[in-house]
Amino acid sequence: MDMVNFGLPNLSGYGFYFSIGAYATVSLIFYYYPNLLHRKKILKEHNFVVVSHRGGSGENKENTISAFEHSERIGTDVIELDCHITKDGQVVVSHDNNLLRLCGVNKLISETNYDELPDLLEEQGDDIFMQKSADSLSRTVSSSLISNSIQRRSQEDCKKPHKIPLLEDIFKNFPNTPINLDVKLNNDNLIQKVSEMVAKYKRENITVWGSFNEKVTKKLFKLNPNVGIYFSSAGCAKLLFLMISGLLPFFRFKETHLEIIMPNRILKNRRLIPRGYIALMILIKTFFIRKSFVEHLKKRGILVYYWVLNEEEEFKHAIEIGVNGIITDYPSRLIHYLRDNKHIHSHIVRPNKNE
């Protein structure tokens, strides 16, 4: 697409600096007052949600019905899950396509029929974003009753075999529970079936979906623009560029949610992380983990969730910045923290389950 020639004057000398100063001033005005350019957001009765990452993977086997039942029982507001598709076209709930970490079998879900999927392992390996230390849980959750209850459920949970669940079973068993859904593969059959199920179970208003893959995000939005959608990796990169350049206030977005990593934990282990990845985490921390950025998006009706936060100091930091939600492996820990610190975070209003 060609650029329009506006016949800009010669910007040499003082004119150049004046133009830069004028641009910066206008950008800052619209950054802090975005509703001068964009329609005001529709306010909800709540301003914060607890999101169980993979159903609360620090307290139960990730992405299992028992994990989702536990999350709902303790009062989680939103369940986050991931989905893939089997060889015979069944949409299943799993973070990994390869079954090695979860089931101990080096096979792909996409190359296996649903009835042939193995049971989940009792002890599963962690990924970089998950911390499943029972000692850490006991230290952080001040209530021994809650800690012991979690441990007892986890022990009982490990005794029985678990099969990778179908997404449709989750929709049937949790008809009123808001779900944050990550479509892991750019597979047209998977994308179509997920969209059909969301519509079939009338979940448009209680589902947020998306993918790290921008192509998947675009396909989801095209199939059903009424479902909330979060920024892909490419979308986040675009946001970062617009933030750095000062162009952020002048662009409109189809996305309704930004779900961004809070990189503090990763930056504490720099020796284990590639340099290029560290540079990206520093950029995210500098430009996205700041109150003014979160406020700008919120005023435009874009909700901001940070992930994956598991420690009290992370909860406190994110809430002080003003995020709309925290995605955590330990929903019990976050819920307990909120209850214990109402005097500090008195502005927080969580959803009424009857909304």
C-alpha cells in the first residue's frame, strides 16, 4: 500500500525538532486520554478475575476435569485451558501436542485417535512457566487448613487414572463457567469445531479465545467476532512497536484482551535463558508492565491479564499496576491472598457468580 503524500514542509533545522515535539505532545495527550479518539469502554460490575492456568496446574493435574472441578469449587472466576485435535477429529484439552511430558509416550495427539490416547502420568514434568513446589505452596498460603486441603486433594487426584478430556465434555460439565481458550494449532478443522461448539453451547459471552499464532487468531475472529479474543504473539509485537514509537493511541484493535507474561521470574534465572529471549523479556517488562500502559488499554475496553503469577509479591505487584486478571497455577493461593488483603486492595470487585 502506497503512502499518501501530504506535502509535508521541509523539516530541516528547528522545524524538525518542532515537529518531533508536537508529535510527542499529541501522542502523550491521546495516550493518557484515549477516549478522545476511541469509544469509551463498556463498564462491567467487576474489575478483576482469578484465572486458573490449565485449571490450576499447581494444585491438580493440568487440563483435567478434576482440576476444573477443584477450580470451580474454590471460587475461581475463569478457567484457562488449551486444545488440540486428534487424528479422528476429536477436540481435546491439552497444552502439548506431543504426549511425552504428559503421558510418557512420544506420540502426537494429532496423529493418534482419541480412544488410543494413553492415560496421563501420575507425575508430570513442569514447563518453564509452572512451579509446583509443595514447600513453596505451604510457605505462601498462610492458612494450614487450605494448604492441607490442597495436598489431600492432590494425593487423591494422583491415585486415579486420568484421560485427556474432550472440550465438549468441559462445556457440558461447566455450562456457566467462563473459559479462556487457547487454540494451539493452525488447523482449520480444529478451529471450525471449536467455533461450532462455542456457538452450540451458547458460550459467546463467557468465552475468550485466541492463539499465539496470528493466523489462528484471524480465523477465529472471522468465524465469530462476538467472542472475546486476545492478542497473538505477532499482535503483542505490534503493540510493543506502537508503544515504543508513540503510535499506540492512533490504532484500533479487534482484540478485547491482552494476556501478557510478567517476566520477573524468568529474569531471575537469566543464566538459563537465551540472550535474545532475555532482551524480549526486558522490553516487555519496560513497556507492558507499567500502570499507564494498562490504564490506556482499560480505557479503550481492552482487558489486561498477567501470567503466570504464583507468588504473593507477584500478585501484589500486578494488582498495584491495575490488571483486570491474574492467571495462576495456584488459584487457592491467589483467592486466599485477596481475602487476607482486602484492606490493601479494597478497590477490587470480583464477579458475582450470578452475573
